Amino acid sequence: MVYSLQIFCKDHHTPYHHHCKDVDSVTPPNPNITYRPSEPCEMCQLKDLTNVLCESCQRVYCMSHRTLEQHSCLILQVDKVEERTKKQQQVDAIKTAKTAVKGVAPKRRGAKSAAVERKVLLMKMKSKSEGPASVPFTERLFINILHGDGTPPPLNTYFHVSTMWTVGRCVDMIAEHLKLRNNNNRANMDALVMELNGTPLPMSQCLANLCESGDTISMVYHPPS
């Protein structure tokens, strides 16, 4: 809707921000919405002052595609896959119970089932991961971080880093974000390292060369050598 014929910049284009006199009452903009006027819509490539960042999939959309349903948001796909997986698990549990009653050993879970579970986990990571927003979505490595004070069970956090970063840089970034004690630059102090399947990862190597999205990484303190 056009209220006046004046021209305003991106910081004052809304009636609220330039105190438009042609409007009786103006609703303040939602502070929870992140506007991205300089970035094109992921669906139609339109650049507009009202383009916003979707908090669920971290992609930019215009007014026509901003709702979850309009751009088929990743979080909706995660919910659907999780619902199907939950139903399948319920069916498997019933089958297992029936075979147990008959005295027949249940079938072991196949590679296909494990692959589906990993795909669901990765989709969940992409929609709920923490990490630096400055890393482009196409360059993100999504990992499950196990951390804590050493007492079980450990906390887990879905996190994303850049595929270009070394292990050392990832350690520093994760430690800063999760507020973990990091004395790696001090002598004779416990070192915070990343472990994959119990194996420490070399600090100087690129993390993307040592693991892949969906893997679980443990943040562990090693005593000084």
C-alpha cells in the first residue's frame, strides 16, 4: 500500500521509521524478524527491502515466499521425516515383540535403516545448528558436538563451521561459542582437542578432510605432554 510519494532509504522505508503523516496508526516492525534487503530471495532471486531471513533454514526469502509452507522449509521436511521414522520405529517394536513371543530372533537393523536415521539427523542439524552466521550455507560443515564438564552424560550441540577451517580454528570457535575452557595457547595447561571415534584430530589439518557432515565430535581435555 502506498501512503506517500516520498522516497526513503532502506533504514526509513517503512511508515514507522519515517513517522509517516499519511497513516493514522503505525505498527512497529517485529524485532524478531531479520531483514536482508541486499540479498536475493532463495526461490525467485528477487531483491527487495522486505526480504527476510528464515530462522529455521537460515535462507533469505521475499514477501511471497517468507512463510515455511511457501518455501517448503527444511524444518517441515525434518518434521515429516521424523514422523515417518517414529511410526516405523513403532511398527518395528511391535514386530520385535511378536517375534520374541514366538521365540524367533529379531532381524538386525540394516544399512538402509541406518542411512535413513543419519539423513534425518543431518536435516535436523541443518535446521537447528548453532554457529557463526557469516559462514555461507553452502560452505557449512554440520557436526554434533559432545561437550561438558567431564561428568556423564555429556551435553550435545548441533554446530556448523566452515569447510575451509582447520581443526584448531574450529576448536577456538566452538570453545568461544559454547563457553568452554580453552588454554591451548598456554604452556603446561590442559589442551582442548577434538576427537572423532576416540581419535584426536590434528590441529593443523582441515576438519572437512577428516570428517563429514553428520559426524559426532567430542571436545576433550588432554593433559600437557
